[in-house]
Amino acid sequence: MLMRRAQIEDFNAIEQIIFEGKELLAKQGVNQWQTGYPNAESLMNDIVNGWTVVLEEDGEILGTAAVIDGLDTSYENLDGQWLTDGPYLSIHRVAVSNRHHGRGLAQKLFEGIFNAVEKMDNVQSVRIDTNPLNLGMQHVIKKAGFVETGRVVPISATDSSNVVMNYAYERVIKQPMLIA
């Protein structure tokens, strides 16, 4: 099993996995991803920008996530307190194929991301958020060592005045170096 950057050729498999995730959330009564986002355009944008990673085994894509470097505007107005002020990566659009649920694949995705981040000099932490009703993702996030830091407006929100605030989490990968 390997984690790698997604290629354009992976688009159909990624889109199918995201669609399955939307269906699962709807069945669970979670309103996350139920208003058209993420859509084909946002998924293709993630791939083209080099943000999408996939977990692959025997030529089959098992899971996907968007790992975005740099300032994430959805995290600028946290109702709470981030653990760090330093550079971070954001994880969005995490999903696993419904044919492979129960194998701990979301954890494997996170582990692969953390391993890659540990090799980067300019990243101190990883941030993620999820819907308050998405108990499955909350469990995976906490199990991966993230700490809840507050609430944020979801990246997909078009009107922040009438929206359910997502739980925000951060995992510190590297402590900042103090200069004496």
C-alpha cells in the first residue's frame, strides 16, 4: 500500500470515492457535503494544484485527501485557539472507498501525511475540521492525535451567518525552535 500524489488519470476514482462519502454522510443524517461541495471542479482543482493524495493498493485507489500548504482562509477566524502560530498544512476532503471501510485506511492516510510533513522544514503542524455530526471522522481525527482547538466556518459555506460551525483540530508535528 502506498500514498502518492494524485494524477489526472485518478480523477474518476477520486470522484467516485467522494460520491460514496456524500452518500454515507446523507444516510447518517450528516449535512456535510450535501450542498454540491465538493464537486467535480473542486476535485479537479485539487489534483491540478498537486494537493490531492491517494492511498493505492494493487492499482486500486482506496482513499483520498486534499493536503493544502499555506494559509487556509477557512482557518483565519477560529472561535478558539490554535496550538501554533507557525506554518501548517490543512487536510480537507478525506474519504475512503466504501468497499474498504473498516480497514483503518483514513488512519493510514493520516500517517502517510504526517510522515511526509516530518521531512518538511517549513511545516510545524497540520489542521483539519469536520461537521459536529460527523462522529466517524471526529473519531478518526482524535485517534490520529489531533487536538480540538475550537470552531470554524466550513470551507463550503456560502453564508456564514446561518451555518453550523465545524469542529477544528490541530496536530503539532514539530515544536518551534527557540533561539536563545
